[in-house]
Amino acid sequence: YSLARPDYYFSFESIGEQPEFTEEQAISIFRIIQESLSNSIKYSNAINYEVVLEGGKTDSGYKICLIIEDDGVGFELDSIRPGIGLLSLKERAYSLNGDINIASKPGEGTKVVLEAVIPLNQ
């Protein structure tokens, strides 16, 4: 998108210790990022897009928190119809033993947050 719209700005940051993701886990995380950014680019009129992956080792595994955030127009959560994209996000979060939450308000952008625990012995 940067060639077509040079005014878009994307950032990615990895914080803390990440596990060795299986191929299936890596694909699920990639698809969550892809779907979230695709929706944001399509609907938000945002200029700045930020992806942060935080991780840390616990007794039961690696706790990860994936945050995808934009500075777009935002929306009322009650105004969206749950479609295939939202269902896909939830299924992928479930496959990672996690949960996904979306926070948005008109004029305040949107934040998608995945929280999951990746088992130590996979």
C-alpha cells in the first residue's frame, strides 16, 4: 500500500521473549494481522498503523499479546454485523488458546488485541 498511498505509515515492534511458533501458530498470527490491517485500510481512513507483539515466559507457557491499532475514524462496536472476517479472527484466536477483543469508538481509531498462552511443550 505504501506505493499506492505513500501517506500510510506502518510500524511493527516485538517486545520481550517470543516462543518458537509452530507453522500453524505463525500462520494464525499472520492471518490475524492481515485481516485486521485489511479491514483497517478498507474502512478506517487511518494514516498510522501499529502492530506490537509482546511476549513473556510463564510457568505454563509463553503469554503473548498481539496489538493491531490504527488512528482512523473508529466505529460503534454495536454497529458492525459479525461476518466472516470477525468469525475468522475469533477462530484463529481460539486455535492459539487465546481470545481476541476489539475496542473502537468514533473518532478514536480501532484496537484489535489477541491474548494467548502458547504451551511450553508443543
